Amino acid sequence: MILDEIHTLHSSKRGDLLALDLARLQQLAPNMRRVGLSATVDDPAVIQRWMGAGRDVDLVLGPPGAEPQVDILLSEGRVPWAGHTAQHAMAEVYEAIKRARIALVFVNTRFQAEFAFQELWRLNDDNLPIALHHGSLAAEQRRKVEAAMARGELRAVVCTSTLDLGIDWGDVDLVIQLASPKGASRMVQRIGRANHRLDEPSRALFVPANRFEMLECQAAREAIAENRLDGDPPRIGALDVLAQHVMGCACSEPFDMLELYEEVRTAGPYRDLTWEDFEQVVDFVSTGGYALKTYDRFRRIVPGEDGRWRVRNIATAQRHRLNVGAIVSPAVLSVRMAGRGGRGGRKIGEVEEGMLEMLDPGDTFVFAGQVWALEGVTNLDVLVRPANDRDPKMPSWGGSKFALSTYLAKRVRELMFNEEHWKVLPRDVCEWLGAQKDRSLIVGEDEMLLETFPRGQRHFLVCYPFDGRLAHTTLAMLLTRRLERAGVGPLGFVCNDYAMAIWSLKPMDGLDFDALFAQDMLGDDLEAWLDESFMMKRAFKGCAIIAGLIERRFPGEQQKTGRQITFSTDLIYDVLRRHEPDHLLLKCARADAATGLIDVARLSGLLERIQGRIRHAPLEHLSPFSVPILLEIGKERSPGGATEIMLAEAEEELIAEALTP
């Protein structure tokens, strides 16, 4: 059994399911050999443990091949203070494409892919064949692009992670990364798409969109040169995936609980599975759990006279086989004006449900250039009302779907702290760092800078953890709760991968920041927020689908609509919260929210790292570092062509203020 690109599998629920399948195959074919292939594994021991608990797994290390050539593009020798599209450098990117045989232009989001593609076509006076490839395009369209690329008919493809893996086009001689790389391993994988030969160096061009991204690109460049990669920690197998596997085993043949338990524990992610957790999983598959056991539809497996568990009937087995898998696509929600009786009125637009996961009823946000207050989420409708007279609590969406890796974030902090190291950076970036040092602080690599300053009628708290947008957003949500109790009147917040800003009615200079950032916020504060949060229903829906509690497809029938699935899972979620709060799927949902939606592990590490190491800089006005994060505020308030003009004017004003002695 050969598993290619194994680094993309082991840290996800797909990897959990595959590990369980390998354990089952090993029972059927005891002499089966397992071989994992990857060019970007930082810690091979993690992969070996995933490949099989208690098994001898051989590790074969191949020669690294020619070192990649990685350059950083500086448009007209400068790097912008802010931005995330790299629009300033698109003319130079187009010229690089013209000089290459075939170029892959990687971006981190679908929005960036569409934007970059349109910008390149606007510049394409030579009529070069340039294509677009991302996950929202129809499969037929993606296949056409791939076929044209294989025939050598294209000069460039703008793409997301859809072309990270499995592409072996020998004529590709240049990989361009627009905006930040986010991780050294991801970039090694992408760079490997160019000159897919062992003895020829791959060529890559990083295009930073702003000055913080310049630091990130330089850190990634050095990590790649040193062959220092970032990886994922060992994973504990998800119980909703195990429930699906148990059901699949029952559909195959009757099983003995103890025998299956011992088999499951040979799968790497489940090596430490307790008997109590396994019993709860089997009970869930057989009854749905205590609160649902009176409903006959949840009885999917039954014990036989021989003590073995088997599928209830053929129809149940058919439905299971139609619904297997560990990938759940996000739902699209309709944003509607709130009407009487909690009903939705006029439709304003549509958003993916992830956009609302950090908001509670009453919070304000920007959509379609207007400020709205969230009334609630019912099924697939987001009910809102205008809030034109209020500042939005969350003024900006967007950013990469990838988090800045922990390893790369550490290297960025090291680069900032080491003034001798600045000489590898462009002159304007060095001047920016120097201005920050003169007007505020540049702190040690294990410290966190926290700035407070007034601006207009507001008071700002800006900190720079460099731990990724997810962890920062969760931190901001929890901090605003504490700041409300402290009586400073927090009004809103904004986050990116590097920094977080909160603004309030009253000054925050005199707060006890060690207490404010104490690790106990991950206790009652986090619990209270999760209990109220829409994201828990979102996480529960994914777990319910994977575990088989909710079925999307039925024999001879059309697939359930997203509205039907959401209605069913919301109803069951409310029942279980009231009557069985320790239900298996509620535990799974909390685990998913903690790892995937709010990044509690990363946040916990951040809070531990900065305890006693917060450096407070009370300022009279904003700092050079704070300009990019403050420009995030209100960037979606003005739809249309005026946005770029307004942002440019705001940027000039903020820069002038930041450089004031």
C-alpha cells in the first residue's frame, strides 16, 4: 500500500479514516507492507506513528536534489506598508511570466486568485494564454485547464492549493507566490512544481504584499535554504470518524467489540483510545445516544445471538454507503433583513457560514459596504438589521485560509529582534523597522509588544503576537469580554496574521496586562463564549454528517438540501444540549471548534509564551507597526471604485502620523 503526499493526510479527519482503513486491510492481509511518500516532512517520527501503532515502519530518505532558487520581487525597489493582493507588483509579475516557459502563480485564497487573474489579463497586451484554477470552478473547467497545461498550450496558471500536489508538468520552470507563503513546507511543495526533475533546481519568486509579509517571505526563504520545514503535531483520532468506521465494519461483516477495539488501536491516531470512549462510540452507532435512543431511525447496528454486532438491515447499509467520507463542504447562508416573528425578509446577499462564526447576536459587522447588527441565524438565513449609527465590532473579513505556521512565526520574530539581520532586507523595510524602534519598541523574540494610544475619539490597544488570524480573532473575542467587565467600553476589533487591534471609549493604558492576558481566559470565558456561539452549531453539523447521524443522500432520492441538513442538525443540537450535554457528538464538536475554528492550542501556547513577557509601550499616537492593522478598519465600508482611492488617502495620513517624532 503506497501512500503518496502523506504529509497532506496525516493531520486531518481524512487521515484518521485512512489510518482506520489501513488497520482493517492489515487484518485481511497480515503481510501487507505500508509505504509513505513525501518530500516535505519535518518530523518523520510523526508520520511513522501515524502509519501504524506498534508496527515496524521503515523510513527511506532520498537525496534532496538541487537546491531551489528563491528570489523576492521588489516592485520598483519598494515594499508597501499595507495590502494583501500584491496589486502594486502585478506589472513585474506579468514580465516574469513573459520570461518563463510556463509559470504557476500561487495564491492563498480564491478571492486572490480571481483578482490576480483579472489584473494579469488587464496587463496582457501580448495575448499570452493565461488560465485560472481554483476549487470553486466547475470540475470540467478545471480539467480543461489541466489538459491545456499538459499539452503545453498555456504560459501561466493562476491557482490556489488545488495545484499543490500531484502535478508533474516538466515544462513548468517558474513558481510565483503572490503574497505571504504562510509555511516553509507548503512553499517547498509549491516550488517543487517547477522543474520537476531531481537534478535541476526549481525557481521560485516571492511577491510580498506588505512589509510584514516581506519579513515572512525572507524568513521562509532562509528556512527553505536551510531545509528547515514546519510540520503538524501528532493527531488524536476523531470519534465521529471512528463512528463512521464502526458502521462500515458492521456493513461488511458482524464484529466482536473487543476484537474491533484491538484492531482500531493499531491505527496510529487511535493508539491511545480508551475502552470507555470506544464503548460510547459503539453505543452511539447502535442507539444515537441516551437522548435519541427512543427514535428507531438511529438504531443502525444490533447485537446478534452470538454477541457480535451487525448492521440492522440492507437499507441501513445502503444509506451508509451513500454517505461515507470525511469532507464536509461549508454551507452558504442568505443574509436577510429581520422581519416580524423572527422571520427573514428581503435578501441582501450570501455569505459562507464561516464568516459568522465569531459573532454573537447583537454584534455588528460590515457586509456589502454597510454596517449590520446580527439578530440571529436560523437554518440557512442570517437575520440582520441596519446599524448605520454604530461602529462595526468586526469591520473587516478576508485574509488567508492558511494560518501562519508556528515555526515561520518564530523565525519572523527572530528576524525582527536581530538588528544585524536587517541588512538582508530592502532599505525601506529597514527604515520602517528603525522608525518603529525609535517611536515605540521592538521586543525580544519571546516577548509580545503591546501598544496603547488615543486616536480621534477612540482609544486603541494593538498587540503583535504573530500567531495567525484564527488565534488572534479568538483572543480578541475573549479580550473584549474582559474589557467590558473592566469598564473601558470596547467597541470593536480587527485582526490579521501578525497583529490585533481593539478600540474602546475609555483609555486602556492603566490596565493590568498580565492579568488581562492570563491563561484562565481559556476557562470560563471560553466556555461561556462557546455556549453562545454560532460556530458550535457549525462544528456539530460537520460531526453529525461524518458520524452518520444525519444522512445527505438516500437510495433513489435526490440529495438533501443544505437547508434541510442545517435544520435537522440545529434541532438535534438543541435537544442534546438540553438533555445530554456529554453526548459523543457534542464532545466531537467542541474538539473540532477548539482545533479548527478557534485554534485553542495555538492560543494556549501564545498565552503561555507571553506570561510575564508583555512589553507595554504607551504612545501619544500610532506607531509604524500599527499602520497596516489600522488600515484593515473600514476597508469594506465603501464598495466600488472609490475604495482604493480612500484607502490610499487613509494610508498616507496614517503613515505621516506614525512617522511624527
